[in-house]
Amino acid sequence: MSDHTALFSFEQLSELCTVAVCAAKKAGAYCARVDRSTLTVDYKNPGASLAAQVVSDVDRRCEQIINDSLLKSCRQLDIALLSEEACERHNEQLAHRFNREFFWCIDPLDGSLPFIQGHAGFAVSIALVRRTGEAVLGVVYDPVSDTVFSAIDGGGASKNRRPLSAPLELTLQNKALTNDSALTLYADRSFRDDKHYHHWQRQLTSLAKELGCTGLNEVYGNGAVKNACATLEHSLSFYIKFPKANPGGGSLWDFAASACIAREAGAWVSDIHGQTLDLNRRESTYLNHRGILYASSHALGKQLLKLCRERSPN
């Protein structure tokens, strides 16, 4: 390993963030030019959801664009690289991240299914993650809206270079803040297909009423990255994934960048038990074992955790 220090300076992180933004925008620009009706689609991860199975030639091309853009930083600063599509083909990527102080964590095209289907729920995601499992830099690029979210550890978050803060904190005593809006749930189709869906829908509808909201609004069809970032732009919103026993449905690269951005914006991000996301798991790249929760405010996040602590019906 090289002699560089274990922690990058703020100036170095700023430079690396610029590199990541450029890489994400290059990949996103390629996505925007693609005629989606001509895509070649393959399938991976047998037994997983359709969203986790599909991969296109665009995913792989975007990955190559990003990797080429980050290669110089990897060599100069001894940074490892973990990218969704490459780790499917080259298992050595899985080990390299444990032997470096930092690694790039890349989802070249999060939301492959909506991309293939011609929808707008996809984005490019790049994070720099410390070996201890904390994202110190996050970049998300939405090619459809030409929007860049970015954040640096201790430096706050931004949207298109303007400071980004989570929506106003809410309290149950200040219902005037909420009574003109619905409580918005961003979720994967797996949430709606869960056998306890109607139970949770009732629970969340009751929470919306308690908060003084007009009701519960459910939004499906986005990839994980777009769902997470949506909670930063809309008050009274959250993104949730319940734990599941079987592998699949949410990996490190799905959440690393957005976790950094949400944290730096002052929003809530945790697992379903309120613990910090472990973004460098040794056991697996999957995070579905403990679930995911993003919320537009800490007050809302705590209310949702309270609901999650209650056991689901049998």
C-alpha cells in the first residue's frame, strides 16, 4: 500500500468529488443518448426480483465510462473499486475493498428496470467509502432532469452546486406544517407485494392522520437511488425496505452515495433498527438483512422506527 494518510483532507475530497461528478455526468450523458428500444437485455441473480435480475449493455458501458474516469485516482491514491456489474464477473473486487483505506462504490445505472421500460426512475451513483463502512463522498446524477446531488463528509450536501438541506423538521405538536400535504411513501414493488402490506398500509395511514397529513401517498417504479434522493426534495416523505432473509434486493452500491448525501443534508438514514448503514459488510454486499429507512426529517424517521419496532402480524 502507498504511504498516503488514512484520511483524505477536505481539499482532496473536494477534488475527488469533482472527478466523481464528471464521471457520473459522462455516464449519464451516454444513457440519455441511448435508443432504449434497441437495448440488449440479459438476466442475472436467478431467483431475485426482476429489478435485480435485469442488466443491459448500457449498464456495462456506463460502468466502463466511470471506471476509466476514476482509474487515475485509484492508482495515485491507492483506492479500491467496487462496481455492481464488474463484481458479478470478477470476484476479486469483493476482496480488494477490505485491503485499502478507501474504495469507490459504483452503481453505473441504478434503476435498470425503469430504464429498460422507458421510465425516468434511474440514476448514476458513485460514492467513496472508508474501509470502516462510512461513505465520505457521494454523487448522484439524474440524466432525465440533469440534476446532480453531491456531498462530502463534513462539508454538507448540494443540488446542482447549491446547498441542499432536508425539509423543515416536523413535530407532532406543529401540525400546521403538515396539514396541506400527504405523507409520501417511496418504495419498491417488493413492499407492495409483502404479505403484511395491508397491515403496514393501515399503520402508515394512521401515522399520516396523527401528523395531520391529508393521507398516505404511495410512489413506486423508481430505483433505490431515486427513491432515497426523493426524500430530500419532498417534505413528509420516506423510503423504506423491510429486512428479508434471502439475499437480494439492495446492495452497498444502491445506498452508499445517497446515504452520504442524506446524512450531510440533515435527513434521516438508517437501517430498520435505527443503526447506521454498514457500507462495507464482509459477509455480503447485500444490506437487506437489516432493512433500509430514509426520511425527510429526523422527527419522521423516529416515528417510523417506532412503528417498525412493533411486530408485524403473523
